[in-house]
Amino acid sequence: MDTFNQARTAFDRHVAGFRDADGSLPFALEAKFNHTGEVCEITERIIAGEARFSPRDTLIFRLCALFHDISRFEQYDKFRTFLDRASFDHGDRSAALIDELGLVPELPAEDRACIIDAVRVHNKFAIPADLPPAHLAAAKMVRDADKLAILRLIIRFFNGDCSDPTIRLDLPDTPDWTPAILETALSGKCVRYTDMKCINDFKLGLFAWSCDLNYPASAALALDEDLFGRVRVLLPASDGIDALLVSARTRLAKLRDKEA
Ligand SMILES: [Fe+2]
């Protein structure tokens, strides 16, 4: 068995510890299990779209996708929440679990260090400045794939295609939005959850993610699937919001067409 399939088996064995007697996962954990599968799938698509990574890099990226949320099972089991502030930082804990569970023991120490770093920073507000440059490509890859998977999930959620226990919005669903949030999103800055006053603010905040993708193939996927256009139609009619979509699409097209 190759390294990835061995890792997949180890991952599945870990997840099996959280299954009920009939083999099923609690609904919330099933959603996280599926999210990992989607991040793996998107990672493959970005790798294929970039067509410039070595077999070593490719294996590291695939393992980062597989392990990035591995602590979610323990998090929910112990705390009944996916809120990091009410439990633990799931990026830090997932990174620690790679060592604790002895995952991918056959990999060179530097490759394991790279995976552990990328997993640790995947959920941080920004990539820490002190991350070793050799670990940047993996950190950027898992962050891109995770964001794209979450965008897809949020769109499915708002279209009523899934009831997802991992999306928790403690915001009122009013028909308005906060002008200052639209301004922040238009300037390409990240909108903080604590500044949001309603669900439309949350949707506006998603546009800032178009500034935080790293790979041309990630931008291509976002454009091909029209992820931001599909968020736009979830919001009220407004010239300002139309302008937000135009700026997101322009930014993505620029990244997509950038020379690798
Ligand atoms: Fe995560």
C-alpha cells in the first residue's frame, strides 16, 4: 500500500473510534467526515490545475487535506461543539494529533514537519510570518481547498440543499445589511464575525475570501463554479453588492491568469 492509502487507512481507523455500534457517525461528525473528503477532492483539482508540483509536494498536499480537521472528531465528542473558542484550537490540535497518533511515520522528518505546520495554520486568520518558507506552499494549498469547500457548503446550506450542523449562525435573518460591512468587503478586507449584525453581513463577508486565495487553479475553480455569483444571488438587490461581485470576479480572474 502506498503512503497515502496507508494514511487513509489510519485516518479511517481513527474515525472508527467515534462511530456508533451500527457503524454510523453522529450527524455532526458525518458532516465533518464529508468535509474532509471534499477538501481532498478540491486539493486534487488544484494540483491538477497547477501541473507544476513534484510527486513529493503532491503527497504532502494530499496528506494535509486528509489530516487538516482530524481533531474535529475528538472536539465534538468531548465538547459537543465545533467552536474553537469553547473547546480547543482545532488547527493546533489536529497538528498535535499527527504526532500523537503516529501518522505517516515513514515520511522524512522534514516532510512531516511541513504537514504539521500546514495543518496547524490552516484555520488561522492569516499565515503566520514566521512559517518556514519551505512550508508555505502546503499551507497555502490546504487553506485554499478548505475555503473553497466551505464556500460550496455555505451555498448548499443557504439554498436549503443541506441542513448542516457545522454551520452555526447566531445572527438575525433580517432583510437589511450593514453599510460599513459592505464598505469593508468592497475594500477587500476581512470582515470580523463580531462586527456582523445579520446574516446578510455574513454573506457579504464571504466576498473577502476572494482576496485570500493563493493559487491560480483555486481562482479558476471559484470562477468555474461561480461560487461568488451564487453567494450574490442570496443577497438583496443593490448596486453596491453588484459592485462587490464585480470586484471579486475581477480579482479572481487576475489570479487565475497569473503566470505560475
Ligand atoms: Fe478546519
